[in-house]
Amino acid sequence: MSTTPIVPELARLAPVGVAELVDRAALQTRVDRKYLVPTEELPRLLEQLTPQARVLDIDGERTFRYKSVYFDTPQLASYHCAAYRRRRRFKVRTRTYLDSEQCWLEVKIRGARGSTRKHRLPYHPWDSGTVQPGRDFVDEALVRESIGPAAGSVLDPVLVTEYRRATLLLPETASRITIDTGLTWRDGTATLRLPGLAVVETKTASAATQVDRMLWRRGMRPARISKYATGLAALRLDLPDVPWRRTLRRHFRGTASSTSPEPTISPRPEQETSCV
């Protein structure tokens, strides 16, 4: 994976450690806004943030490699709940921090008014491709969040994503910004890359951040993108993709590069899959 193009700009920001970042902006329940930003725009954005933002620094490193494995039922219940815009929906994944070899099993629940709640369990990196060691944790989280019918269902690994992330703290609003570059998706033997674009995500308790307002002034608006659902829709053209169709046409299918032949387009199913 190539290095991020924003290392020089990140070096100018004041550092923040993991403990302080979590203490000031844990945001396990939050509102997320995602933007697809050309990588050439990132240095100017960071330059504007220099007086306000601090960057996560661990042993002198300021960008970190992430790997996520997403799990779903054989009927892709998690995917279809997102595709059909169910109010309450879920995501199950393992997230491995490749530089530190730390791993977590995570259950993310999308709730009312766009809020997201995340449940996390420390996990062994060797088990990142299966939910079985943490299956009770997953089921308990789903039942607690009223996603009961998904509990107990088979959950298989469906999609793998890898990218490099920088994390910023905005102390005034206790909010976080993540900047992901070098995005790669793998579905079986198919691999999809998104060159020249970064996913910038603002994570806040409610109100818009300085970064949101900066991007709005440049004509950028939050994009409908989910690393799991949008990536899977880009790789499997037979899946329903209405929520992300504009994003797919504008950014993925027009500019993305794939190492496997594009799959044949099949008729899209109209039936819905229940997740609650």
C-alpha cells in the first residue's frame, strides 16, 4: 500500500496521544459525515486546520494501516438493511491495526436521526477472519440494540478493506476527523482500488465541525458512502445500490481500478431482507 501524500502537513500539527484522544472524544455514540475528497485537496485542508487541530501520534508515527473484515448473513441482511435504508441497521466487523497488531471485534448500530453506536471487544488478530470466538458478544449487542432477528444467524466474512488513516482531534468541539487514503476492497479474488481520493469523516456528538464548514465552502457535501456497502455494491453489480448509486457512478465506477474483470450486470432483486 502506498504511503499517504499528507505526511508533511501532518508533521506540522500538534500531537495528541491515544489516551487523551479517547478521553476527550471517545464518541461511541455519534453523528458521522463522510466526504470523498481528491487527495490533492488534503494539504490545503490541513494547512487551514494547523492552528486548531491535533493529530494522533504514536511513537512518532501519524498515519496507520487498518484492515477490516466485514461479516454478513448468507442473505446479506446487513447489506440489504442499508440498501433499503432501514432506520435501524447493523454492521459486524473485525478491525485490525496492522502497525500495532491490535484487533477489535465491533458491532455498529445505526439508530434514530443518523446516530451510530459502536460496541467493541478486544480480539486476537489471528481470529480476525471469524466471529466465532466473540459470537456471544455479537448476539448480546444485537439483542440489546433491538436487532434481535440477526442474533444467532450465520455470519460469514464477506468483504475486506484496507487503508491508511490519520486521526485528528478538534479540541474546541471534542470531535474527531479521520482521513483515509490508499483505499482497497477485496471480495474473494476481486480487488478494487480508489486512487486519487480520500474518505474524510467527521465524527461529532451533533453539530457540524470546522472541517464540515470548510468542505461546504469548497462546494463539497457529505457523500453517501459506506466502506462495506458501497464497496460491496461496486464489486457485485447484481446487488441493489440505490443509496450509493450517485457515489458509485461519480467516483467508483468512473475512476476506480480493479485487478479482476468487471462482473456481469444481472437484474437487481426487488425483495427486501428483514433485519429487525
